[in-house]
Amino acid sequence: MKAAILAENLSPAPIRFNKPMHARFPLLIAVLLASTLAPDVRAFGLLDPFDTQAITPPRPLLYPSADGRFVPCKPLPAGASYGVIEVVDLALCQNPKTREAWANARAQAAQVGVAQSDYLPSLDGRVNADRYRIDSQNANQRSASLTLSWLIYDFGARSANLEIARQFLSAATSTLDSTVQNVFLSALQSYYNAQAARAAVIAALESEKASRESLSAAEVRYRVGSGTPADRLLAQTAWSQATLNRIRSEGVLKIAFGTLANVMGLDASQPLKLVDIPRNQSGGFV
């Protein structure tokens, strides 16, 4: 049930391509003039004249909760317990695979804008100012030039390059979707494997405790003469086996925590604290 709820909260990544090129000519001409007359185009708010942000896939994350208690991509404070939602959220936001796939998709969306820029005219403006001194006399010389070039027809090369860029963007978006699904599944598997390893350690501790009590009872019976050396040896062997199982379970737990931290984009040696395993009315794990 929790996995289904989390899957519904994943951000979609639709692709909606831009408006036709001719509808953007006035804005693009303004960008050219602004880039020629102003050293910093950011002052005009025209960093993305082709609106490639509209075709860029959104960042992989979970939707924030309506009550504001859950904020995506926000690390928990030190010592806090991680639940399944927090684990999946950090995995989508910080896992190197999702970050790389999202960066590739953003870069490919920018390449679509680069391909669209081939339809624009090229405007080259230059201003020169020189000062001369000849025979104790000063002379100033100024010149300005503005060159406009526009490729009208290129036998379909620009449209082909634009279509190639769009197809690469579709491929990058599909790769991002596949990566998000794989990381999402890996995060869930790692979380529940870690919880299962915790339960195994708890069970191993209980078994070791029971074996130790059985060994103590066997030693008492041997000292009072009601037990045999074989009974004491069997109890000691059972206790040693339970101790070995507990050590193995603790090793498996450390590996599970390291795998979980790796999926979450954290250091594998970073200590993690998970929420308590729910128990049923009889005291067992659910």
C-alpha cells in the first residue's frame, strides 16, 4: 500500500514542445538587440528566449504534503528516524543516478534551444574609438558598424538538426523515467531489507538469550548431580551457535544499512536510524 501511494506521488515528466518559430520572432529580435546593446542580458530577463524550461523534465521528487509536514528534498536533522517516505524522497533527490539522468535531460533540452537558434539572424555590432596625437595636436576617430546576416534556406538542414535534438530529448526523458523507477524500487527494497535485517538481529538476540539461560540451567543441573556432561556440552554448543548467528545477523544488518545509505545518496558509513518496526497485539512483528 505504501509503495502504491509513493508511486502516485512521483512527479510526471511530460514533453511539450515550444510554440512555432515565427510566433517568437519579435521576442528573439529583442534578445538580439539587447545582447548587442547591453553587456548582461540577464537584466532583461531573457536568458531562455526559446522557453526550453517548458520542455525540460521536472526534477525527480515526491510531491509535498498538503499540511506542509513533508517537504521534498529536505534532509532530516541528525538523530532523526527515517521512514519509507523519507528514504524514497532522498533517494530520488540525492541518488547520483537520478541526478545524472536529470542533468542529461536538462542539457538535451538546452540543445533543442541551440538547434532552434539556427533559424535566427546573426547581428554583429562594433564600435571603435581611436585617439591620435600628431605634431602636438590631438585627433579623435570614431566608427560604428552593424552587420545583419540571415540564412533563408538551407535545404532542410536546420529542421533536421532540430528534429534530431528533439528525439534526443525524448530519449533522455525516457532514460530519466526508467532511472527514477529503478531508484524508486531500489530504495523500497533496501529499506525493507534493512528492516528485515533489524528484525533478524532482534530475533537472534532473543535466541542467544534463551540459549544462555538454557546453558545456565544445564550447568546448575550438572553441579547438583541431576545432569550429565553431555547435556551441558549440548547447551554450550547451542549457545555458541546462537552467538554466531547473532554476529552474522549484525553483519548482514550493517551491509543492509550501507546499501540503504548508498541508494539514498549518502556515505555508506553514515549511521542511519529507521523508524521502529510495527508490532501486532501479540507482540510480534507485522
